[in-house]
Amino acid sequence: VLASFPRTENEVKRHLAEYYAMISHLDHQLGRVIKTVEERGELDNTIFIFAGDNGLALGQHGLFGKQNCYDHSVRVPLIFAGPGIPRDEKSDAFVYLFDIFATICELVDIDTPKTAEGISLVSAMHDKSISVRDTLYFAYCEMHRAVKTKRFKLIEYVIDNKHVRSQLFDMDNDPWELKDLSSKPDYADTVSSLREQMIDFSHEWNDRDSEVGQSFWSGYEKST
């Protein structure tokens, strides 16, 4: 049963409690896996990789699901541990989950197949200055497309084959994405530049070849 709208405080708290309970359960099960590997004497010979699906909004922006391009839903956990991997280090590099395969290949010293997508993250693990990418591209069905640089994120919305809204966020000063700057004259050049990058990504990623991609881009370009 879907929650009522607008969301109530009690409903949000209930979902948060259930979410954190699942996280605690998952932590416990991961501990069992690690303990078993250790008991078999293979801990120092094992690479652990933990990643997650897109996150639930859990009340943020008035949303509960993950059908959006806000950071609380498009950012996912990605943790590497094991031989050849620095301990207790964090990176701000821009990565996708499909980078995992190329990363594993380098960590275990085998050639990455030419057909594999993604970039190995081993260098970024050892050097925090390596950003891997300058921009990320996001999409949800035929309704949302977004690009994110190190400072800004632009989200575009298409509903019923018509562009209905843009949002621009300064991620340095507004990490919770609450202040839309897209209509501010001072940011017009930023919006224009990010739109050009988004269009470039749509071609690079063959986004227009799918039915949902065609639906978004046909509605977007005839309305902007």
C-alpha cells in the first residue's frame, strides 16, 4: 500500500526505522561472511566488494522511492577491501558501478576484455586527486535526465511528452538539493553548458535508441 500524500511525520519515521533495521540486519550477515572467510584462512587472499542499489528517498523531497535523480537516490555505497586496496581511505571520484569489473581485473592482474565497459578504479584508490570522470549522467525512465559535475547538478523533467521543469543545484553549498538556481540569471550560462553536456551524453550512451529515451528526448527538445 502506498503511503498517503503529503507524507506524514509518523509515516516517514516508520519507514526510516524499517530501513535502518534492514541495514543492521545486512551488517550482521556481512559479518558472518567475513568471519567464515577468516575461519577458512582466506581473509588475506580475498577481495570484498560491497555495493548497493539506488537508495530510497525515505521522505526527502517528499518522496519515498528511488525514482528520481536526487543524490539521496542516485548515489550508492561502493566499498572495496582486501589485498592491494588501501585501508580507511575515501575517494570523491566520480564512478559508476559498471567500473567494478575493470577494477577487479586490475586487482587480480588479468587483462580487461576489450568488450568490457567501465574504468578501473585502482589508481583512484591510491591517489585522491584522480577524479576518474568530470561529469556523471543519470536517467529515470522517460521522465528524468540529469548531469552532475563536481559542483553543479542539472535535472530536467519531461511529463506527458513535454518538458515541464528544470532544476539546478550548487552541490558545494546546497548538498541537500533544496535551492533551485535554474531560473537565476547569474546561472544561465551554467544551465546552458550542462544542457549541452547532457545532450552529448544522450548520443554517447545511445540513450535515444531506446523507447523510453526517445520519449524523453522528443518531448524535451520540442519544448526547450
